[in-house]
Amino acid sequence: MTPSLQSRLLLVATIILAAFLGITGLVLNNAFHESTETALKDRLQSYVYGLLAAADVDTNGTIMVSEKLPDPRLKIPDSGLYAFIADVKNREVWRSPSAISVNIVLPAPAEPGTSVFVLGRSTNSGKPTLSLSYSVEWDIANAESQHYHFFVATELESFNAQIRRFRNSLWIWLGAAGALLLFAQLLVLRWGLTPLRQVAKDLEKIETGQSQTLSGNYPKELTGLTNNINQLINNANNHLGRYRDALGNLAHSLKTPLAVLRGAVDNDSDSTTLRETAKEQLETMHQIIDYQLQRAATSGRNTLKTIQVSPVTNKVLAALEKVYAEKHIHCEVAVADNVVFHGDEGDLLEVLGNLLDNAFKWCRSSVRVSAINSNQGNHSRAIITIEDDGPGITESDIEKLLKRGQRGDMSTDGHGIGLAMVSETVRIYQGDITITKSLSLGGTLIKITL
């Protein structure tokens, strides 16, 4: 089962938060460890300087240390802080009272004026220690200067315990902060995804028939989605209505030609009359069926589907140029690539096919096709104009031609329902159709807005 959006976002937030808090904890732990270690080394350095201040050398080169040591722990046996002094040959010449029973591996003597820190262990207790070695060159009156090495060592038990206490406290607080942040994140996600849950509930109401459209107060990020869903619902309802109307109209419209055929048969008409009557009524029935089925099949405006007008126009023109090749028609096309139609490609083919077929049929030698985009409010519409240099259409015939089954010249082949189908399709797409005289070519100008 696919996890919900809330579960996905919460999982990702948990992983990111855990990684962030983990890295933060490591950085803070290392920073505290380094700062604490630096403070410890500074204290050892200060102990060495204090030991230097307490030490003195007599005229015989013997070093002496006063009882005023830099830290009281140096006087307490096994206190954890120890001090040693060695001569130039690294032989111990003094040790603090705290180191009476302690043996520590001291670091190698450093160069005079240089401090060397070394981690080690007490040989008798095995406890970890940190030692500082500092060498000095002592000037003696009326004698050669002497080298002495001062060592200060401290056990690291208290240092390590301090680090552990800080680490435990750090992870406890970070864990508590993480739990609190996750809880806050959960509340934010639930609040932020509430509109999506509301959309789902409104869709359930539509499924159960409690509502017809999505009519909630949704945030602007969902407005486009809900508007498109409402349009799909409206299109589906319109399709259903057109199918029902078409079936009803078809059944009603076929009654008359069927009654005429039945009357001709019942009246024992001669074969010629019966044939003519049948041909006429079959033609009428063919027109009725074509018109009603075309009306029912029209999709209607759909902003989710975008069709480029130029390729469809070129497809229709390529077919018509073959059909009317003997007329040598000059066709001027001005349809930009950015002109789009929001709807079904079949509907656009039907409209262009009917209009261009009429233009090619009635023109003398020239046809002009143009199309532009027009933004009306929040919708983009295509305006298509078709002109020819034919005889044109009188104003009295325009209204008649837009009705089903009418045509201007009964001697011309055709069902006479082309313009009526175009008019019905344009109406379904909430567009407009106008028929006027072409001022430039002299024939008919038909402009449709889809």
C-alpha cells in the first residue's frame, strides 16, 4: 500500500531531523571535549609555572622546592595530581608529596622553553594520565647553567567523567528537543494537509450525490486543481445531458420520416413514387442521425487538453488540396504556432473541415485562413477566420444556413448540415460564430471563437 503524503513527509522530516541533531550532537560534544582538554592543558601549564616559581637552585647546583606549591593536591598522597623534576640526564631529583607511591612513565624531556603533552597511564594503578614536560636552562651564579625538566601529570578520571556527564546530558536534551520538534512537525503537517483532506471529503460527497461540484474555500495552491476537477465534472454532466437529449431528439425526429415511409407503403404507391419517397426520407434520416450524433459527441471546452491549431489546419488543407486539385486554389495561411485550442482535436477537425470544405467548394481561386490567440479573463481562446473569393452569402440566408438541413444551393452535393454542426459545436464551447462579407477577397468571411 502506498504511504500517505503525511506519512511520507513525516518520515523525511524524521530522517532529516535525526541527521541534523546527530551532527549537532557530535559537533557540540567535540567542541566541549576540545575546550575542556584545552582548559586542562592550561591548568597543567599554570602548575608548571607555579612549580618554577616555588623552585630554586643553590650555589652547588642543587634544586630546592619550597612548601608553597601551586596546588594543595600536590601535598596529598595519591591525589591524582603529581609533579616531578629531573636533571639534564633525566634523573629524578624531586617529586611532590602526592607522588610518593606513584610511578608514572614520564615523557621525554623537551627542548628548553617548549611544552610537550603526552597521554599515558600510571604504572601502579593503570589509570589514564595527561603529562606535561617543560624544560628550562637555569643560570647559576659563578657556575655553569643547568638544565632541569619539570613534569606535571594528572589523572583523567575526573576529566573523562565530566565529558560523560556532558555527553549524556547533551543527548538527553537533544532527544527531547527532537521529540518536541517531531510532534510540532506532525501538527504542522496535519494542519497544512487539511485542505487536501477537505478535497477528498468533498469528492466523496460528489460520489454519493450529496454535492454536484467542489465548492469549498480552498487555498490558492489547490484552486487550479479544484477548478479543473469541477470543469471535468461539468463536461461529464454536459456530455450525459447531450447524449440523453440526442437520443430523445433522434427518436422524436425519426418519427416523421418513418411515418412518411409507412404511409407510402400502406398506400400501395407505385415503385417509382415509393423509391423517390424512400430516397428522400432516407436522406432526411441520414442528416438527422449525423447531426444528433455529432452534437452528442462534441467534447466541450477542456483546459487540461491543449491542441495546436496550426498542425490541424495543415492536415485539413492537405486533404482538401487533393480533393479540389483541379480548381488550382491559392490558399493563404496565417496561423502562428502559439495559437492553441482547449478541447478535443476531433471537434477542431470537424469545425475546420466543414468550414474549409465550404470555402474550397464555393471559392473561385483564393482562400485565406488565419488564427490568433485572445485572452478573455482567465481563459485563452482561439479566434479562427476563413475567407474566400466566392459569391458570398446574403444576410437573409445566414440564419437559414445555421439551421440543420439547410444549404444555399440545392444543386450542390452535401447534406446541408455542415454550418449547423459548426454552430452547435461553437455553442457547446461557449464561443461565437459570425458570417459577413470579406472586404479583401469579396466572398464569405466566417470568424469563430473557440
